[in-house]
Amino acid sequence: MALYDRSVTRLAVRAPQPRTVDALLAITVAVVLSVIVTADQASPGSIDPVAYLWAVSLGLLMLVRRTMPRLVLGLTVLGYFSYYAAGLPAIGVAVPIAAALYTAAEAGYVRLAVLTSVLVVAVSTGFRLLVGQSAAFVLGYELVGHVALIAAVIALGYSVRAHRSLQRKTEQVARLTAHQARLQAERAAHEDRARLSRELHDSIGHALSVASLHTSVAREADDSHARAAALRLVSDAVSDAMVQLRSTVSLLRSATSAVTDAPTTRDLGRLLDAPAAAGYDVELDVAEVSLAAEVDEVAFRLVQEAVTNTLRHSAGSRISVVMKPVSADRLVVAVSDDGGPGRSPRYAPGHGLAGMRERVESVGGRLAVFSDSDGWHVTASLPHCPKTQEERR
């Protein structure tokens, strides 16, 4: 395969360089005009060297046609008129100025090329009629051919320019499309990492907080039954953390990013069993509301993270969880604690609060976290159904 690739590379045909093309065009113009000058001489002995010098000069103008197309067109027309003013034999209209007209049209000066060709044809035709040439021959035969050739040359230059412009735009669109695809892939990867980090933080963080809480309860318990119950809750919490860890690792190793067995608000009672067993006064007031699966999971994770932060940072003894509809399409989820008597609650900002806000905003909700003399409060306004990305803009 490597040998094949190298051979293809060696056989690849490179596009000719612009200077090479211009040099070949200059030689072609000089040779063609010289041939026409030779063919139109009255006799072999009457060849005027000035005519060949003029042909070579027009050819040399092609070397600068890309950088100075208008100057090339102007000098070509001036040279054409000077040729006839010098009394040299007639060589037609279209051929001497064809290359210059093509250059102007290719450079985008189509209107200038058309006006110049009209001027040259009008002056040349009028001059030939004034010197007594046959009107039937000049107007009925040569004029049609010259106009057709001039129109074809200008149209060719314009089409070449249009083709190059279309090719550039196509390449630009391809680059932009590829860039957008990369950005979308990076954003999707970032969203997957952020989602998995929230899952790890919320689920495993909560399990470890519960385990830490009941470890302290077991250490301070005087009754063996209470100690055994606390240690059993520690074991359950650690087992839950291991299950969540294995599930997350499986997701990272799999080709799909789907999350299965997502928790819902129906699991809130089980979620609050651990703080209740540790001595917290738990109040749970959850209305029966039909929620979309995505919103249902966000509501559960919101309560889970708020309860986890209470267990970690608050010195309070009461946790209140309320979920109720406030309108036909929105509901409020509120979690609060009393913060402990005689001291301000501590609720350190970090990944947990950022994750809560990301979850809530991902379904078109709003989150508020604040404290007062009664304790800390986490309140979220959520839609019954998640909004689309365009609706959230």
C-alpha cells in the first residue's frame, strides 16, 4: 500500500504555474499575429519588420496580464490603432485584441471589455468603409465573424472567472462544514464529559456522604443495634457507589452515550431514608405530577445534590423537600435546611452547584440558591416537559 501511494504521488499531474501559462500565451499571441501579418502582406518582398515588432510587443504584454489587466487592454487597443495609423496591412479586428479582451473579462472587467470591443469594432469598421472597402464585405461578412469571435472570447474569460469563483466558494463551504463538524463533535464530547462528571459527582458523592455520615453515627452509637444499623447503611451506600462507578465506567468504554435506569422522583423517599436514619427531621411533600423523563431525573438529581450538601456542610437537623406545580406547565422543587441553631449554614460553592445549574438549565428551568436566617434554600422552577434548544434561546 505504501509503494502504491508513493507511485500515485509521483504520477500526480501538477497544474501549470501561472507564469508558465502567461509565457506560453505570450508566445502564442506573437506567433499567431506574425503569421497573420505574413499572410496579409501584399507580396513576399514587402514584409515590414515593424509589423513583426508590433506582434511581439502585443505578445509581451501577456506577461503582465494578471497584475495589470486594464493596462494590457489599453495598450493593446492603442497598439492596434497605431498599427493601422502607420499604414500597415489590415489584419482584421478580433484576433489582435482577443487575448487582451479575454484577460480583462477573466479579471472581472467584463463591462470594460465589452465597451472596448464595441469601440474597436466601430472605429475599425468606419475606417475601412472610409478608405473605400466594400460595405457588403466589411458589414456582411467580416463584421459578423469578428463580433462572434469577440463575444466568444469575452464569454470564455467570464466563464473561467465564474468557475474559479464557484470553486473557491465550494472549497470555503467545505472548510466551514468540516470546521463546524469538528466544533459539533468537540461540543458533543464536552457535553458527554460534563454529563458523566455530574453523574459521578451526584451519585457517588451522595453515597460517600451517606457512608461518612453513618460511619460517624456508628462510632458514636452506644447501642449495638444502632451501631449495626448504621454500619448496614454504610455498606449499602458503598455498594451503591460501586454500582454507579461500574455503570459510569461501562458508559465510558461503550460506543453509546445512553444512560439507563435513570432515577426519578419516585425514588425520593428512599433517598431521604439515610438522613432520617441519621437523626434528621425529614419533611417530604411531593405532589403527583406527570413529568417528562428528562425533567423527572433532573428533579431527583437536584434534591439529591441539595441533600448531599446539607449532610456535608450544614449543621442543621431538619431537611424539607417540596415539589408542587405552580402553573399548568411548570412546577417548583424546593429543598431547605435549618442551618443549625445560632450559626450560619456553610454551603461551599463548587462542582455540585455548577452541576445543579447545568441540569436545570438543560431542560429550560431556573435555579436559585440562597441563605437566610432560617437556613439554606435550593429552589428550581422546572417545566413539565423539557424545552428544545431553540426554545431556550
